[in-house]
Amino acid sequence: MIAGHRGAASLAPENTLSGFKKALQSGAKWIELDTQLSADKTPVIFHDETVNRCTDGEGLVADLTFSQLQALDAGSWFSETFIGEQIISLEQTLLFFMENDLSMNLEIKIHHPHQAEPLVNEIAKVLAKVSFPNEKIILSSFSELALEHCHQVMPDIRLGYITEHNPLVTLEKLKPLNLYSVHLDHKILDQTMAKTITDAGLTLVIWTLNDVTQADKFRSWGVDIIITDKPDVFVNA
């Protein structure tokens, strides 16, 4: 399966409604995106700790209210076509996914350990509010704290561990969480590591692959989901 990275990051500003629409138009059934809390505890769709790179504003996402974040231009940095693009909430995004039968790989973006529990609690509230189907979502994170809290408050939700390093030691430690998937930087994955992960019954996800000529190799190793900036190129490859 193909998952659009932050929507379709080669085609539209990342983590925006336009990006999700581009991924949908490309034929992707999965989309990977990031969430973190605004100052007023609204889970918003944004990757970086600051708004500096992907908006016309400055400052920490955590220091700005949702209305302040929505007032920023999150599109013109990418191209003039997307002037006025807004930062959107997790709730808005979940509703769009439900309307369009999309599956979500939601990364719980933790910049500091103290953020893990409050963010997970708010994610749980929003998922319950909109009755998002469990079979359409994977909650993933680099943060072991976030995954542990997810397991406590949402025991039926599929969890994925993201890492840039050999995951095998950490996976042993995380066994009590009953992980569904492992999300690896494709650059560190080899065939032996892939076999160990899939033999353990885990779904194998790689990020962020943009060279379509490598797709068949990774699929032959048992990779289930390829996260890419170019879903339009990969979907029919």
C-alpha cells in the first residue's frame, strides 16, 4: 500500500487539506500526517515545533491558540497557488477522511516528553467524538511515552513505533504494548531486519521513499506500506 507523506508533500503544502486532496486524487488510500497541541489544547495538523518553515508566521505551535494558527498562511511558502491555506484541526481532518474513505497513519508529534500525555488524551477525545473507525487508523510515534499512554487510554487502537535506528532491542521492551507496526527510515532497512520484523507478526512501514525504482525491492522484503511524497508516482507503480 502507498501512503502519502504529510498528504502529498511533493504536490501541495504538507499537512494541509489541499495536500490530503492531492493524495486522494492520486489514488492513495492511506495518508501519513502529524498532530500536536495548540496553546488552547486543540490537536492540530502540523509537523514542526515552530510555524516558521511552513507559514508566514513565527513562534512555537504550542504557544499559539488554534485561532491564531488558523490566521496564518500555511500555503504560500510552497507556491502562490496555495496562498491562504490554513492549518487545520485533527477533528476537521478526521471528518474529511471519513467522508472520503481514507485511512490515517497519525503521527503523535512529541517535541518534549511532558507533551505526550496531554496530547494523547486530547487525541482520544477527538477520536471518540467523531467515532473514527479503529480499522482506519494507526497511531504512530517516535515517543515510547506517547505509545505507552495510548495503550492505556485507547487499548483497541493499532499502535506503530517509528524509529531511525535498528528497532530490535526496543521492540522487545515494547512487547507489552502489543504493537501493530514498525515504521522505519527506508535507508536503514535491510532484508534481514525486514524478515525479523515481519516474522514477529508486525506490519512493516517505511518512510520516506521517493525513488519508485526501489519500490518492488522493498515490497519483496515484506514492506506493507510505503510512505512517499509522491503518491501520484507510486500508486500505479
